[in-house]
Amino acid sequence: MLLKVWLCIFFAYARLGEENSLKVEKIQFPRDISPMTLNNYIQSRGNEALICPKYFCKPNDMVFTTGTCVYENESTESFYVQKCNSDYVCDMQYPVNYTCIIPPYFSGSNPGEKCNTLADCSQYCTNCTNNICLGVSLNSNCQYHLQCNPGLACSSNNVCIAQIPIGGYGCRSDYDCVNTAGCNSTYGQLGSCLSYFSIPPHQYVGLCNGGQSSLCSSISCASNGQQYLCTIPLLSASATPVSCLSNSDCLSTSDPFFNPPFSLQGYCSCGLNSNGISYCPLSPGDALYLKYLNQYQKWIMSPEINKCNTVDRFDTACISNWWDNKNFTTFMNYFLNVGYYSQVQNTPLCVLQTLMPEYLQYSNTGPFCPSFQCKTASQVFASNQCVFYDGNQNFYVKACSDSNTVCNFVSLQNATCVPIIKYPGQNCTFSNECFTYACANGVCQGGGKGSKCKKSAECDPGLYCSSDECKPLKGMGERCTSDSTVSMARYAWEIFKGVFLLAP
Ligand SMILES: *[C@@H]1O[C@H](CO)[C@@H](O)[C@H](O)[C@H]1NC(C)=O
Ligand SMILES: *[C@@H]1O[C@H](CO)[C@@H](O)[C@H](O)[C@H]1NC(C)=O
Ligand SMILES: *[C@@H]1O[C@H](CO)[C@@H](O)[C@H](O)[C@H]1NC(C)=O
Ligand SMILES: *[C@@H]1O[C@H](CO)[C@@H](O)[C@H](O)[C@H]1NC(C)=O
Ligand SMILES: *[C@@H]1O[C@H](CO)[C@@H](O)[C@H](O)[C@H]1NC(C)=O
Ligand SMILES: *[C@@H]1O[C@H](CO)[C@@H](O)[C@H](O)[C@H]1NC(C)=O
Ligand SMILES: *[C@@H]1O[C@H](CO)[C@@H](O)[C@H](O)[C@H]1NC(C)=O
């Protein structure tokens, strides 16, 4: 149940809306994680937006009303983001400020999915028996596929009948076929059930939606003018990630079998980065996309797929109910990395945490962690660069040569060496940002009363360094030797050092 709640959390994406204003829109995360859904999903976000909003973590000096997660400055087309407290999600309802809410609860396991009581089952079920939601059985009346038990489909005569086996004729859609097969039909005609992925390049396939068919081994297809054929695997034509201004920047490699040679054109869509940059989606032949397809094929080959209702064959709830956690997590991880490819490039961590919590949930817990390696000789880094992220879970690292700087590595993006500037009491993410002591509970720690010090900046707020020891700041009227020994003057001192100290 918890899973469903998570999966149904609303996602934000930005696109050029009416009146040319930029909005964070509310969309629902798809429950179905098949390649066709993935493709539709990527396309739905494509917008050829020449202007994308910029996303920033809320700066320390910006004050949010309690519960605000996203604040838009319309004049700069910028969104400022602050993650919600745990148990809350960011609700993207335009045009008010986006606020943190308790996630909506979506009830309803379908036939074949798990339950404790009938209340856990959806409207399509008849009972919860042995902790599985029951649907109607063979030869019973039905109106929807979802009412029938796993292994059955609702026929055109409104009766639950056995799904058509591989090679069998008479399907109207994939749902009439066994869960491992799709319907090879042309528009308005009945077709035959074929195994997913079974049609090799340059063989005919009935339908091709948006350049894709799950029946093709490459999952890509194209028209020769009269009929559709599967293509060879098509990759991104440029090194990924590809930033773009329009869809024409998002071409795949071509299949010369077609005349003219056929290329897929991806949908350029806005990222969630601080520069307003758009990115192309991956092409189905790219390495990460192939990993996703490989996991999809593994699910199709697993016996567990047969425990799902015909409509739920690629449904996250059903997959997580029956497949082992490692396989499921891997599938989710790849789906999200491919599906959100444009949205996760160079995205600040706070934005991922707030707008795409599932992405982090599955990319962090997935069995495939990002790889870290030293910068290679052929890689060219900017002068102060310490991390290069290649967009495909690979980090290349070079140490900061200046010991007064630290690598500001926080997320799936490049990082640079920045001066160590955070003092005790300031918010931090990593210990290496802090002046002397560790980062704990999001705040740089300082030396407590009586601890050794060389500078006042090493001491906790309220203390200063005197005779190599942190001591309480002096109050009004007490004798002093410098401003930094006086409570209020600390602020002036910090500003002088180029740092604005908010706390305490
Ligand atoms: C600093 O971090 C603390 C603890 O996480 C948090 O309560 C506070 O709001 C943060 N302050 C700012 C200015 O971000
Ligand atoms: C949105 O939030 C900002 C900052 O918290 C506040 O100044 C502004 O009044 C809010 N606007 C609305 C419509 O709530
Ligand atoms: C928006 O940003 C501009 C430029 O930084 C700033 O002058 C303005 O006050 C901001 N507006 C709001 C409502 O925050
Ligand atoms: C529903 O399931 C319960 C428990 O398995 C069983 O006792 C009950 O008879 C079933 N109800 C119907 C209408 O089949
Ligand atoms: C799939 O359908 C197309 C179009 O009807 C047909 O030409 C092709 O032979 C079918 N493929 C298989 C393997 O049956
Ligand atoms: C993943 O799924 C495959 C196919 O069902 C299965 O053979 C394999 O054992 C699973 N892996 C784990 C770790 O259970
Ligand atoms: C990341 O670093 C590489 C290597 O320096 C550079 O080519 C690339 O443009 C950087 N990407 C971004 C978004 O800054």
C-alpha cells in the first residue's frame, strides 16, 4: 500500500503554458512501466520550450511561509525549492505557492494483487481470499479486463475468457493475449499474439506508435510508406546528455534500410536545473535504455508475471507484490532514470528531494550504484572542476589542489572546488564545507566553551576565541579588544569576511 502512495505522488514538470507563463505542472506518475508507457511519458513532457524555468534551492536569506515547498519568482522565471518534512510531499497546484501536504491515499489492489481485507481491494474485486484480491473467474460476466482473474481477459461478448496464447489469432489489444505477448494487429483489425521483442529488424509489424512497438526486438519501428517495419537499434546521435533547443537537436542514429534513412526524433524537454537548459531523452539503443529493456525482458520471462491481471502486467504494484525486491527496484531505477532523463541532468539535490522523491528513493537503493573513478588523462576539466558527471551514473573525480577549497559535490552533476566558507552555526550538507568541525544535523559545528581554538570562527555561536580557548562573548558594557568579542558585532565581522551569518 505504501508503495502505491509513493508511486502516485504528483510530479512536477515545467512547460510553456497558456499566456506564455512558466508553470510547474502537476502530473501523475504512471503505474505502468512498460516501454510504450515510457515512450508516451517522455513525449508528453516534450515541449520544444526555448525558455525553461530555472530551479534553485531556497537560499538561506529567503523566507518561506511554513509548509511552502516551491516559490516562483515570475519576473526571473525561477523556482525556489525547499524539501518538505518527512511524511509530506510537495503538492504542485498552480498558481498558489506549492505547499507540503500529506500524500493522497490511493486504495485498491486489483485482482491478483495482495490484500489484508477486502477494503484493500479495488472496485473491480469480489473478495480478499488468502491475502489476494479476487476477480471473477472463467466464463463469468465482465465489463472490464480488470474484473477478471489473472490468466483471463474480458471478451467482446463481456465474458472472462482465457487469454490468447502465443501464435493464437483474434486479439484486439495486448490485453487479449497472455501477459508475455502483445497483439500484432493493424488498425481496426484483429491480430495474432506474438512474444514481446520477437520481431527482428526489417520485418513487418502491425502497429507503430511514436516510433515504438514492444514487439520489435529493438522496440523501434518506422514506415516504408505502406507498412511498418522494425528498425535496427537506434542510439543518440551525439554524446549524452544532449542539451537542446528544439526537437531537431534530438536525433538518433539512422537506419539506412529505409529510404530516406530513418532516425527517431526525441522530444526536447525542460530540465529541472538552475540554468534553464533543456535536454533530449535517451534513444532506445542507448546503454542505459538497454539496461531498462533487459530488466523488462527479465520480468516478462519470470513466472511471476502470470500472477498479474492482464491490464496490470507491467503495473508497479503487481510487480512489487510478486517479484523479488532487488529485481523490482532495479526495474524502477532504470524506468525512472530513462523516463526522467531530461529532468535529472544537473538537478540540485533539493529539487530532486522535493519534486522527484521516488527518483531518489529508487536511484539510491538500487543495486546499481553510480560509479566513481579518477579523471582520465583524456578528459578536460575546467580549471576549478573536481567532479565530472557523465549523465549515466559515472563520476570522474580530481582532487582540489588548493587546500582552502573543497569539492562542492552534492548531486548528479559536475562539481567545482569552492572556498571553505561555512562557520559554526551555518547550515551545511557535508563536513568538508565547514570551517573546522563536522557538519551535524545540517549545521556546521563549532568548538564548545573551553575547547581549543586559533580563531573565533572555530567556536560555537555565542563564543569567541581568547587565549586559544572558546569563551562566551562579552555583553554590552564589558571590556573588549575587538568587535568579534562582542555579541552583536559578530554580524558585521562575518559580513566583512564575505559571509552572511544568519544563525543563531
Ligand atoms: C538550517 O537547518 C536547520 C536544521 O535542518 C533548519 O531547521 C533551518 O530551517 C535551516 N535554516 C536555513 C536558513 O535554511
Ligand atoms: C508565496 O510565498 C512567498 C514567500 O513565502 C510569499 O511572499 C507570497 O506572499 C506567497 N504568495 C502566495 C500567493 O501565497
Ligand atoms: C524576483 O527577482 C528579482 C530579481 O532578483 C527581485 O528584484 C524581485 O524582488 C523578486 N521578486 C519576488 C516577488 O521575489
Ligand atoms: C470472501 O472470503 C472469505 C475469506 O476467504 C470467505 O469466508 C467468504 O465466504 C468469501 N465471500 C464470498 C462472497 O465469497
Ligand atoms: C505482424 O503484422 C504485420 C502486419 O499485419 C504482418 O505483415 C506480419 O507478418 C506480422 N508478423 C508476424 C511475425 O506475424
Ligand atoms: C530476478 O528475476 C529473475 C527472473 O525471475 C530470477 O531468475 C532471479 O533469481 C531474480 N533475482 C533475485 C535476486 O531474486
Ligand atoms: C561537466 O564537465 C564537463 C567536463 O569539464 C564539461 O564538458 C561539461 O560541459 C560540464 N557540464 C555542465 C553542465 O557544466
